[in-house]
Amino acid sequence: MYCGRGIRKGASLLRRSFATQVPQVEKDCTSLTPPYDALLDKLALVRQILKRPLTLSEKILYSHVADPMKAFSDGGRVRGETYLQLRPERVAMQDASAQLQFMSAGLSRCAVPTSIHCDHLIQALEGAEADLKRSIVSNKEVFDFLQSAAEKYGIEFWRPGSGIIHQIVLENYAAPGMLMLGTDSHTPNAGGLGMLAIGVGGADAVDAMTGTPWELKAPRVVGIHLKGKLSGWSTPKDLILHLAGKLTVRGGTGSILEYYGPGVSSQSCTGLATIANMGAEVGATTSTFPYTPNMQAYLNATGRAPVARAADRAASQGFLSADESAEYDDVIDLNLADIEPTINGPFTPDLATPLSKFGSFVASQGWKDEFSAGLIGSCTNSSYEDMTSVANLAEQAKAAGLNAKATSIQHIFQVPFLCTPGSEQIRATMERDGVTSALVDVGAVVLANACGPCIGQWKREDKGNEENAILTSFNRNFKSRNDGNALTMNFLASPTIVTAMAFSGRLSFNPIVDSLPLPSGGSFKFSPPEGQDLPINGFTAGNVQYYPSPNPAPQPDVEIVIKKDSQRLELLEPFPSHFGEASGNMRGMELPPLKVLIRVRGKCTTDHISAAGPWLKYKGHLTNISENLLITAVNDEGGDINVAFDTDTNSSGTIPEIAKRFKTRKQPWALVVDENYGEGSAREHAALQPRFYGCAAIVARSFARIHETNLKKQGVLPLWFVDKDDYYRIGSGDVLETMGLAETLRGTPNASIELRVTKRDGQVFQILTKHTMSVDQLSWLRAGSALNHIRSCMK
């Protein structure tokens, strides 16, 4: 039995201090340990060139540059200006993301250690066991494909049920000072172990997998100085929710968030991972922290003591922290003692409201003072520390005579309380230590070790198109994301706040000051939750059948079967170049005339461009998943959702319908979009789908980093308005022609790209644009895609 303040009866008390744990048996860490000696040697060369103190982010990034002499030879400013050719040490892929593209590269094995994680296709409905069994059957074709691809190319394969990619990476692969790529925007979660983990699209991952240097414009570095300690109900989640409110969803774009100061060492490793995870919500390239004793303890507890010992040596040589006099591009000072529990939302992760003001905020908006479900877990908050903290609250409530309202995921008129463990290791350890039973005893439903409702894999059978609110410990809360209902308001909070409020069912409930009535007639007030960062008795692996064999050798004889009539998988055909005789383009190295499909209004995330949830089953089938192109985007000319105009036939239709008409006519087209276009996930289909239908350019007020790169990789030209008001001057049916692209492709110094706009009434004018294309990225555009370019270089 779990006893709230103890692991089991008679065990040590749970405290927010960090107890000594039973170490796990040491793993073979040969492929897990960064090559610190080589990295330090390269860093020494970088220091000779740059001759200045370096931030931690710079140390890690620059020590992975393929050729420092070439990258830094001009001695000018690097951050925010120089494109770096990098050698990542590892790649992690969720479900079908980069495998189909890697297959077309014609290699027999991956150039770096790589893993596949089956976490996005398991739908929540009844509970862990039933949901996992059903999802394995319904997705068998995809899982079999992924397993065969893993076997053929020597990739570690984490089976359905093993857990969420980011929790698994933190538990098994992450290491201080490492540079890795992951095909998910929350890959920075691994930054909790003092590394640079960067979310990318599948084509970027293929760079590393093929041994091609991966290109990144050197990010700016924002220093976040932490002092003081969190106390009471405040958690690392509240820190990043508060910071998101300060920075907004665009404030971190093009930057690494580097935390430093005395407040860092007081946080657990998994708490730091939570902070790094949600750095994606402010657009940050990634987040990182200096190496701390709690990172060392986490490595030891997860069987990676050899990594910890190597990291200790590297840290002693100054590699795993910033130089004392290093300068940051911006500095944000935060006193952790001032951080209070915070709730963000709805519909955007940067609308931050302190808990003390949240009740009045709800009332001012005229919303009902109720919520319909509480959900904890996800890759952001599913650690042992998170789960023991909420179990402590459950024990408090049970001891006082309360019960959570939820008893079943399908009870329409109650508040379900759903819990998602982050990995099989977390699930098994929770079960062994009585944490699971503590939650189930008060009405929780434990879901499968997978993304589940956080990514929209929630077969919710209540609330339909009804306005309602949910409280979650997730990281993202865009419209329709979790349950497909655009009227569901998702408010993001810490797991402990979500749990405490689930015993009330009211949005205005503040567990710090409010009490709950007891059936006996008295009242009950929660004490601040207490949790344990790591299990006293060590982690337990659980069902090892979910786990891969470490460092598997490629099996070239394995056949990867994709059925000709498959509706789930489809081989990718190379995209044609926009230029040359075969394209039919008569404008040389300028893009052909492009008809504007739609002017998109306002927030347009990757969820708007390529919806998740049930559509994820088509991730491996570009033709089918393209049917959801921009189906929740707002047409600025009229304000309708998923409506586009076909000016050739004077008719309208859904956005995918009109895009398909253009493709049938061989009419290249463009989009005009608003600020921070492509915010959100690393979902590469948000770039693949428009390209598949014939999009050649997108003109934006601004782009989100990952999405802009994904567009470049697929041969779509991203252009930025110089004058953002020009956005309103272009409408659907207008024709755009590039002017100056040919000079840019030829490398003419100071070449610029203008657009000649021909309105439907015949009016013609020109507008200025700017771009962020590097020399290599221009080669991708010329070839039709980055993969086309890589293939041509391998011949």
C-alpha cells in the first residue's frame, strides 16, 4: 500500500529533498557516452578561433561543428548569423516519421545510433490494457513496417507500450554535453540532462542518419538566471508556464534557453526536463542546464553510471557549464521563491494566469465554473516525482474521506481523472511502490504508456461539440488538439494542481487556500504535496518485451513490405524540381507563376495545417493524410474555416479540394499566411502535404523555426514580408511571380527577392520580401527537395 508520505509502510518518508537510491545494474554505455575527449579537443580549436568566453550552449554546439576552421574563419558574429554544419550523435524517431525518406537514400545502415518509438498511435478509451491491445491490432501494418525497418537498418525498436519517446530518451539515451535530433518538437525534453536535444522534421533526421552534416543557423542564447527555491505548491511546470507568459509563443524563436544560477541545482533532473520540454511552446530551438549532482544521481539511478563518471571528468575540465564571463544575448532573472502555481490557456500555451487570479479570470470570461476532465502525465509531466506527488494528494483526500469524482473514462456526467505514465519503467515502478493503487483507489483511470490524449489520441465519447473545459498537465492546448472538439478549452497546469482541482470539479478552486466539504459535515484542506524525485528501491524495468536489443546489427535480408493497396503506408515519390524543361517552367530559375490558394488568418499551427488525432494513422501515407490540409485554418477573406476559392471556375470548396484541383491542372500555387506560421509540433506533414499538392512558396509575416526548415527541406520557398501590411494586399486567385530568385540561386551578392503581384482585376504591383535560405538550402530548392540533393551528391 502506498502511504502518502512514504513509499510503503515503514519506508522512508517522501521528501522534496533528494534521497539516496538503490543504483541500477550498470548498462553497457559505450554507444551512450559522448566522445568527451574529442569534443574537448574540438572545443579547444574553437576557442583559439573565437577568443572569447563561451556559454554552455555554444560549447556543446560548436564542439559538434564538422569543420570549425571553415565555420568560424571570418571571425565575425556567430550567434544568429552563421549557418553551422553539425554532427549530431544520435537520432530518435516517433512512429513513421523519417524511415520512408531514409529508405530512399539507398544506405544499408544508419550513420549514428538511432531509435524508433511507437507512442503516437495508441488511442485512449477504456484503460491501459484494453487500449494497448486494441491499438496493436488496429495499427499492426504500421508497427510491422517500423519493426522491419528497424531490423533492416540496425535501429533500436521500442515497441508499442514501451512509453513516450521523450521519457524513454531521458531514461536511456540522454547524456550531458550530447547533441541529438528527434522527430518531435518536444525532443528538448532531454535537455534536462544538460545536453542539446533539438526537434526536427524527418528530412533533417535523415541528414544525421546518412552521415550528412546537419545545418542549423547558430541560435542566439538567452540566459535565464535562477535563484532561490520553489516551495509549497510551486513546481518546475509552474516556472515554465510563468516564463511562457513572459516570452509568448514567439519569444524564444531562433534562441536556445540556457538556465544558470544557484536555482538550477535545487531542481530534480526530471523537473529540469519538464522545463526544457515546454521551451518548445515559446519557439525555442532547445533548452539546457549546467551539469548538476541531481543529473549525476539520475544517470546512476537509470543504470548509466559510466556516463555519469565520464560526465564528471568532462565537467571538471569546464565542458558542462558556461564560462564565468560568458555573455548572453538577453538575460532573464527569476527568483524561484516568487513563482506561484500558474494555469495557462485556453487555446494557447502562453496565456498565463497565476492560480490566485484564475477564479476571477474564469468569471470575467463568463465561463462555467466547472471542468469536465482532469488529465495528468504526458511527456511533460510523467516522472516518478510527478506521480508520487499526485499520489500523496490522493492519499490525503482518501484519508479525509473525499473521493475524486471520476470512476470511469466513459461516465458522461462525472469528471474523469486520467493518468498517463511516461514509460513502462515508470508504470512498473509506480505499481510496485503502491503509487498506482493510491490513484486508482480514488477513481483514477490509468492509460497506456503512450502520448494518448495529449496528441489527440482520445476517443472521447462525451461533450461532442459542447463547450467545456479540461485541466491537463500537458504542454500544448491548441483548439481541437486533444479530443477533436474546437470548443474544448484545455488549461495547462502542474500535475498536482490538476489533481487537487479534480476533487472539486470547479475551475475557481484554489487548493492553497480553499477547503472542500466532507460528507461528515466538516471541511478538508490539502497540505502541499510531497513527492520523491527517484525511487528509494530503484527503478524496475517492467515488461522487458517492449524493449529493444541494444546496438542491433543491420539485417540486410529483412524485407520491408508495403502492400500496393495499403491505406496506411505509401512509398514516397521524389518531388520534381520547380525548374528545368521537365517542370514546364518557362521562367528559367525563377519560380513559375503561382496562384494564391488562400490568405490564412491568425494563428495557424501545425495542428491547423495537418491535424493530429485520428489522422495520425495516415502518417505513412502521404496521399491520404493530405486530405486534412489546413482543414481548421481560417480564410481571411470571409472568415470561414476550411473554405478556399477557385477563381477559374468561380466556385468554392474545402481547402484540400481546391488544392487538388490546382494539382490536377498542374497549376503551382502559393499561400499567404500570418505571424508565427507553423507554430507547434515538428510535424513534417505540414510541409509535405502542401508540397504534394503543388505548393511552391509560402509568404508569411513570420515563421516558426522547425516548420520553416521543414518547408525548405521539401522544396517550398518560405518568404517573409518586409512590410507586414503587404499581407493584406494579396488575396486568393492573385498570381505571384518571383523576381531576383535566379540571382539569389546563382549566389549574386546582396541579391533580393521581390514578388510581382497580379491582382484578379489586372492591377500589378511589386512587394519586397526577405528570406533565410543558406547556400545549401538554396541547393535543396534547386533540386526540388533536400533528399533529392542528397541523392544527387551520393551518385
